Amino acid sequence: MREAETSSAPFAVINQAKPATGWNAFTDDPLLTSIAQKFAPWIQVRAAELGAHAGNANTQELARLANKHGPELRTHDRFGNRIDWVDLHPAWHELMALAMHHEVHGIAWTSRRPDAHAARAVLSYIWNQIENGVGCPMGMTYAAYPGLSQPEFTPWREKIISRLYDNRPLPLHRKTGATIGYAMTEKQGGSDLRQTQTTARFLESTKDGRVYLLNGHKWFFSVPQSDGFFTLAQTNSGVTCFFVPGFLPDGARNAVRIQRLKDKCGNRSNASSEVEYHNALAWLVGEEGHGIREILSHAHLTRLDFAVGSAGLMRQALTLALNHTQTRRGFGSPLADQPMMTNILADLAIDAEACTLLAFRVARATDAMESNEQERHLARIATPLAKFWNCKRAPAFVAEALECHGGNGFIEENPMARLYREAPLNGIWEGTSNMMCMDVLRSLRREPATADAFMGEVMRTRGADKHLDRWLDRLGSDIGRARNDDGHARRLCRDMAYALQASELHEHGPLHVFETFCRSRLDGEGSHVYGVLDGAPELKRIVERATVLRH
């Protein structure tokens, strides 16, 4: 009798949202499949294989475990030997192996195709719906490949495009695969790399390049268990770029002393650290005194990856919000069918689509940089623009998606809580929002052709919508005036981002999404709060199109 009573109301579990499992982040997403079909059709099979993991309950559990049981620093072994190593949960290693197997880090370089960066962006977009911490070493290793172009780094190039994950603390020649980290920031400098205090002293010239000894510190040293690192140090010629192997050919640990791991708000599965160099061996990259220029050449790819990654993170948050509101009822109907919630979900769906298309436009421009001058100029200005805008939209977007869950979104068992802590970080990594806006202004001042390339791109849509026409008229004037006005750089970049998003939606999205975007974002000042769209029949169609998980 008692057993029967406990299984009946008021103790029965009813009206809970269904688990967000059993979907494919590629094949069930009409926007992403359309992008791949148009711009990199050969990636579709690989994308479908990876996409299945996003909706797989076992992979989702790996992501939860990797974030719950974060990295642990081991400075010494039990005998007192200095080892400077990081222990990570087995779930982290499984996720790393999965990402490398699917070439999230290397497909742009192994494929050798003209659309390789767009294809790689598809995989990165999907991966950021699986686990964001692993996205850090994947993105850094992806960006490192062209930076290792000197002949002495050929063995490194071969190992970092391997599909085999090898987490053993060994020198490169004994590894089956390798990953790369970056270490630029110092305590006193932050984003101002000119303030670098770490010093480099020339040691010797060898058949493997010019070798230096580094002494100093790095305040943010990403993924310290990586196999090699790009870093900056001062020589007599100025700030210079170096490559620091984690282990030396004889098997000894290089003199990179891990002081502590950062206790980060988000991205908790991934190790970030503070280190000191104590006569660490480093190899010269490029020319002495040109280190900042050298490292910024890598930044184009990392910034592209953060624009793509933020769009993927937003897509995951949208998927979770849609699943919750469509499978939980309130006040007599599914939450998603209530007019105010429909408005919010449609608004989120529009933002996610616009940010996704913006990121992939940069990926396509990156593919064409070497062969098309117009695309090179567009990539120059649109990369920091997309990095700024997508990374800035993500925190507000995720907060709204979390609120769609009510209290259920604010508990750690729900992936939404992890995304909420994760979302602000992309706006900081690889240059803050202010740094990105300054970079846009810098390109306008120093390379006038970038403004022409940008306006030529967005003006193709002129005449398609009255709101957009007015926006473009004002934007053209503002770009001319803003070259010497740092204080309004964010406003200018917002206006530019909206214009490019509208252009992409007109070219590649449904007409009703484009028109709703223009009415809601380009009317007046373009300020925006989610859920204030004009009531219209197409809102349900927008929500339906964005739904990837159907029960």
C-alpha cells in the first residue's frame, strides 16, 4: 500500500521537459546543412558523423564530467622531482580524442581544398555544441599551423595535423600527435603586448634554428599540458616571437614552471595557468623585433574561430531552450506556444541565424584571401568585426535562453548553467571587444580599401528593404567620420555588423527571416531586447525552422 502511494500524485514526476538527446547538430539543422551544401559540400559526411555526438547522451555526460572534475596541477612527483604537469579527468581525454579524430583542429590543412576554412568552420560550429573547453586547444592548434612555416618546424607541422590524440608527457619525436598553446599576456600588460617584460638571450645557432633562453612570466598560459607554445619576449631588437617546446629531445621537461592553475568562472574543463620561464629553451619565429606582427598573423584564425565558436554556443543554447519550452507545459499549453514565449524563441532564432551567417562569411573570405583582393580586404575588417559582435551577443543570448528554462536552467545538472558561465569568455580571449573595435578602426585608417570592400559587400542588398536602405545611408557617412573617433567605435561596429548580417540573411536566409531582422534591428537606433518583435504569423515558422530536436 505504501509503495503504491509513493508512486502516485502528489509524488509522481510529471510535466518535466524531455531530455535534449537523440538529435544531430548537422543533419537536423537546416541552416548548417544549407551552408555546407553551398560552400563546402565535401564536409557533409564528416559533419554528420560529428553532429551525432552533440545529441548523444554519452557524449553529453563526458562534457558534464570534464567540467565537474577540472584539471589538477602536479608540480612534483612523489619523489620530489619537478614535473610541472596537469592531470585531467578521463572525460577530457575522451573528448580530445574525439575532436582530433574528426579533425576539428586540422581539416583546414589536411584537405588542401579552396574551401577548407569554411569546412573547418562547420566542424568547429558543431564542436562548440559539444564541449567548449576542448575547443580552446583545437582552435589554437588550428591557428598554429601556418605559424610553423620555417623548415625547422616541419616535424611539428606533421604532428599537429595528426588525427591521433597523444596526451603522454614526451618529446615530439616520440609522440603520435601534438597540440599547441599560446602564452602572450603578462601581469603588467594585459592586451598591450608592447609591455612584455620577459627577456630572451641568444644561446646558439643550430641546424634546427636560432635558440634563445627565456626568463620571465606569463599571466595567462593556455593549456599548459600542450606539446609546444608560441610566446613573446624582449630582445635587443624589441618584442619577438618564439616557439617553446614542452619537452626537449632528450625527454627532459623544458624550464617552464607552472605556478598555479587559474580558477576560472567558466571553461572549467580546460587548464589555464600562470608560468615562469627559468632559462627555458626557445626557438626564434620570424625576425627579432617583429613578434607582435608575427603573432597577429595567427590571430586572424583564432578570431575567426571565436566568431564561429560563439555562434555554435548560441545554437546549443537555442536548442536547449526550444527543447525545454516545447516539451514542458504551462497554463494549458506547451510553453513554446504561448505568444510571449513564441516571440522570444523566434527572436533568439533570428539572432542565432544572423550570427552564424556572419561567422561563415568571414570563413569564406578567409578561404579567398590569397586569390581575391576584395575578399582579402573584407576578411581584414570583417574578422575583428565578427569576433566582436558574435562574442558580445552570446552572453545576452545565453541568459535569455536560460530564462526560458526558469529555475531548471540555473542548476549545474543542466548544460545551460555551463553555457551561462562559458559565454562571456569568448569576448575576452584573443582580444577584448574594445580591442576588436580598435582593430576595425585601425583597418579603416590604414587600409582605406577595407571600407570600400565592406561597403561594396553590404550595398549589394540595397533596395531589398526600406529599413536597411536607411541604415546603409547612415552607415556610409558614419564610416567616413569615425576614422578619428575611438569613443564611438562600438556603435560603428554594431552598425556594421547589423548591415553585414542583413546582407547575408538576404542572400542565404528565408525572406521572412530577413524582413523580420530588418524591422526589429534596423528601425531607429537598432537597440534590441529579446521578445519585442511585431506580432506576425511568421514567428511560428521561424521557431519551427530553428527546431532541431523533435519528440
